[in-house]
Amino acid sequence: MLKKERIIQTIIFTISTLIVGLLLWYIHYLNPEFYTTIFRLSTKGDMVGLADYISSFGYLSAAITILLLALSNVTGIPTIPFLTVAGIIFGLVPAIIISWLGEFIGCVLSFAFTRFFFRAHAEKIIEKNNMLTKLDSYSTMRTMLIARIVPYTPNILVNALAAVSSLSFKAHFWATFWGKLPCVIIEVFLGHDLLSLSENGLRFVLLLLLLLAGYLYLHWRKKQGKELF
């Protein structure tokens, strides 16, 4: 890894850690029950209760949703509950923008954190293993873009694999920037429509069929040994 990129990642890691740490502490300082309430409602699957609780913070609810999505991507907590309630609280278009920001920020932070701690060790392991070296050669911006576009891909796993690979920070940044948008659009729509099947049942079914068709297409292209795009 180039020295310049190491310096950039160290700066990002340090600043991000301070900002996230201060935000998390400040929220706990203002509302000591915040994290336990979010955890309880999320694990119960009470999406309406979760939406009501987050929206009770008024104009701060958008920032809180972004923070929760970013934190989920860093820690590996499922983001689906927060993507779902975003659609309930803000409406589809604002929810897509807010969710995309949270997912994007979280993926970039997770990449920076994991690379800061583990990339140096991974480089030594990869160099000694021919198979890992070959797999590492597939670490391209296009590959990452495909991984980001596919809905419901576990972000924590993609973040970790990208961070220990030779993929540059810039390539990961832009692949995530563009790739998460279509992914978030689908996830927000599905989550929103699932909670309002009586009104949006047809759209929900059509989206599911579209998603299934996309997965089958990607599988077919892979089986044929063709480029995905």
C-alpha cells in the first residue's frame, strides 16, 4: 500500500473515531435509555414502535437514522429495521436519501477501520498463498460495484473482504457511493411496502419478482462465464 494512502486512511480513521465516539457519548448523555430502547424494539421486530420512537426526536430523527445505519455497518448489526422505518418516518424519496447516506458513511468507515487494523497482516498472508493472491487480483472497482448493487448482501462481510484486499480506498469509495444507491432504493421500497401490503401489495410483489429475476440473471451470467456488465 502506498504511503500516501496509509496516511489518508490514518487521518480518516482518527477523525472518524473521535466524531463517532463523541456522537455516541452525547446521545447517551442526553438520553441514557436510547440504545437499550432501540435494541429492544429492533429485536422484537416492532417496526411501528421503532418508527414512533425515532420520529419522537423531531428534526434530529434524520441524523439519528443516519447514525444508526452507519453504526450498524461498522458493527455488523442488521440494517433492515432502520431501512424499513426510514420509509415510514420520512416517506420514500427522503428515506432513500437518508438511508443511502447512512449506508455509504457506514461502509466507508467500516472499510477504513478494518484496513487500519488488519490490512498489514492480511498482506503477509496473501503474499504466501497463491490462491489468495489470485483471489486478491479480482479486487477491482467493478467487482466492488457489483457487490454493492446486490440488495441484502451482508455489508459487514463485503466491507471486511474489501478492506483486507488490495482494493484502493478511492476505488472502494466510488464503488460504494454509486453501488449503494440502487441497493438502498430496492431495500427501502420493499421494507416500506411490506408494512403497507394492503395499499402497496402489488408493487411489493413486482419488486420481489424483479429482485428474483436480477439474482437469476447474475447467476446465469456467472455460469456462462460472462462479464456481469
